[in-house]
Amino acid sequence: MAFLNQWAYLGGSIILILIGLFGVLTRKNLIKIVVSIGIMDTGVNLLLVSLGYINNGIAPILTQTNANNSLNFVDPLPQALVLTAIVIGVAVLALALSIVIKIYENQQTLQIDEIRGLKL
């Protein structure tokens, strides 16, 4: 059963990545593209956390009760990477939204087809 739970997280993260990729490739509205990038970012973060998961793992803190090295310790590196990726993702999305706001102020549209100066 735990095997299926881990595959559910992996499958869910891959589905989120594909939904975000679909949104980036098919949408013409800049806000929808930015939201799709956020969905892809969430899928990648979920994928990293699910790859670092260990069934019945314990925190990698040595105490008197778990001083034995044969215990299953959870690797803290993927969790630290995901925390860093969340902060970077929020900064990138904020920057992208500020660029979209400036584009709207200059062009009065968010549709890629209607923005002047873009060659498609």
C-alpha cells in the first residue's frame, strides 16, 4: 500500500508538470501563462519531495534512542532544496507578474497576439 502512495505522489507531480506545460504552450493570455508556470513549479517541488521520501523514516537527528546507524533516516537534502526552490519560485512569479503589469500599462492588452513588437 505504501508503494501505491509513493506512486500517487510521483504521478500527481508529473500530472501537475504536464498541466503547467500545456498551459504555457497553448494559452495566449500572459496571466494564464504565469499561473501555468506556477503550477509547473509546484509539480517540480512535489516531485523532489516525493523522491526523497522514505517509508517509516525518522528525522536525521541522533539521540540516545536512535543512535543505531541501521535505522532509516530521511534525507534532508531534498527538503532543503524544495524550500529554496519555493522561495526562488515566488520571487520569479512576482517578477513575472510585475513584467506583465508593465506590459499591460504600455500595450493595454495581455493577449500575446495583440502585443505590438512581437514577431510570431
